[in-house]
Amino acid sequence: MLVDGDLVLTESVAIVLYLAEKYSNKGLIPTDLKERAQVNRWLLFAATELEQPLWRISRHTVLYPEDQRLPGDVILASQEFKAMASVLEEHMQRRQFIVGESVTVADFVMAYTLDWGNEDQLLDGCPQLLAYMKRMYARPNAPARIAEAFATINS
């Protein structure tokens, strides 16, 4: 959740877009309409095609009470994630960033979402995506990877 004055905003993609527009001088959202459309395309892809199966996996492995978990749904969601990751794997051939020649908000959302998938060992066979994540997390000021962040909480 983001609170900015009287604005209360939920949903990670909405928050990222709001901040990118509020701080447009940082150049994290393209000014070109077609490039911005591609950023939106990949943000929606991350939220609907990659993140949605990850939430299903989490619900049926740790969030729901054991008697409500459906192991079969974990298998289906894993397959769905892998199928969509292969679409992104193809897209990232010979690319440094999701859209254009510089980092955008699409890269921040995608790197985090892929890191989550990688925590569930769902990126085997996706060398482009693994290399992309490595580049994104090597950036100055990059947040801790998910495993690193959890390690600090559990310490």
C-alpha cells in the first residue's frame, strides 16, 4: 500500500505507475506513446500471466489451511507460469530490458515477479530470464532479492 498525502493506493502495478509518473524526471516510464503502451503490455503480462499462478501456488502451499490446499492446483499453476515464462524468455532474446534501451518500471515489476518464480524453481530452462534477473539485481540501489529479504526478517 502507498499513502501519499490523501491518496491511498493499493495494487503494486498501480503504485509503480503512480510513482513513475510522479517522478517522471527519473525516466522510468517512456514519453513515447508506443513505448508506453509496450510498458503497460508487459506490466499487465507480469500481473496476469506470471504473478497470478504464483499466488495460486502460494495459496495452496502456505497460505491456505492445510485442509483447503489443492496440490493439483499447484501443478497446474506451475505449468501455466512456465508456459508464460517461455513467452518472456523468447521476448528477451538479445534484449537488455523489457522495453526499449533503458530500464523502465516494467523491468522492476518483471524482475521481482521472476525472482518470486525462481524461488519456486520455475525458471529452469530460461537462461535469458535468469541472466536478466541477475543484471537487474546487480544494479545500484536494487532491493534485496526475495530470499535475502526474508533472511533478514527471520534473523
